[in-house]
Amino acid sequence: MDRELGGVGTKVVFEDHRVRVWVLDLAPGERSAVHRHEHDHLLIQVKGDRIAVEPEPDTESPYREYFEAAVVPGMVTRVPKGGIETAVNTGEQPYYEIIVELKSP
């Protein structure tokens, strides 16, 4: 598929040889850039009320269908690499998460 991919978050806040840490900050109704997860990562929800993921048809993630859920501040989820997707804040509150990409040791 021919498209330009964005970053997995709003900005990188830390990076070394083992991890890259992003923050994702979305206003209500805001969409992230379409992005690809090149590394396994930890997704840490910080604040918000509802978030959705819209996978692209060529995603390599096990999560292949549109998914929307309530935000659980403090919840940590390990997600495998390969996802090509857009995050959408479907809630009424600002959404904020931390993404910790786990680079190869």
C-alpha cells in the first residue's frame, strides 16, 4: 500500500540503545497519523475516557478489527510489532498514553 506513515506517538521523549519512549496526546475527536509499529512495545494509558484503534488492511498485528474501549489509567499492555493503524480519541476527554518501544537487545 502506498502511503506516508507518521510516528507512533506525538513525540519521542527518551531514546537509548534499548528503548524509545513516545507520548501520544489526542484531543477529543483527534486522530493520530497512520503509523507502523516496528518494535514490540508497552502501551501505558495515563488519562482519557475512550480510545479506538483503526487497523489498516495490511496490518501484521493480531488485532485486525476496529477496536474501541474505555481508558483505564495505569493499565499497561504489551503489544507485538507489525501493527499498521490509526489511534482515535472517541471520548470527551483528552487522551494521553506513553508508548515504550522495546528495541532488540
